[in-house]
Amino acid sequence: MVQTNLTYEELVEHIYEVTEIDRNLFDIELTYKITTMVEIEPIAIKNSRDIVSFFTWQERDLVPLCVGLIKKMENMLIKDK
């Protein structure tokens, strides 16, 4: 169970630790999708205010937290021709 008073940075750190995702290889993207009468896109979590909104929805309905992985580009050099 995750504490509901975490900041965005604390939640991201917690996810890296629990999942053992290598932060040197991947950034993580957090989203959640609420159930409404109209189909809507997943909602991105980008800051601590978004975390509060997510946990508010969690109190009403069991909304899953989705964690996406974005592979980091290592030392990518673009050469001009």
C-alpha cells in the first residue's frame, strides 16, 4: 500500500525502488484512467497536484495507477552530412 501523502518525487522514487527499474535506462510515465460515461484518455500525473487528484479518485473508485517505461537515449549523437 502506498501512502496517500506522498509528493510526486517521492512516489516516483518509491516506484523505482519497488519495481527495481534501472533509472539510468528508463524514465517512468505515470497515468490513471477514470471510469466515466464518456470515454476519455488516460490522465497524466506530472506533479504533486496531480498525485492529490489521483488519490481523490482512489477514494471514490479503485483507479489503477499505470506506470509506463520510456527508454532513455544514451549519448545519441546526430552528425550533419
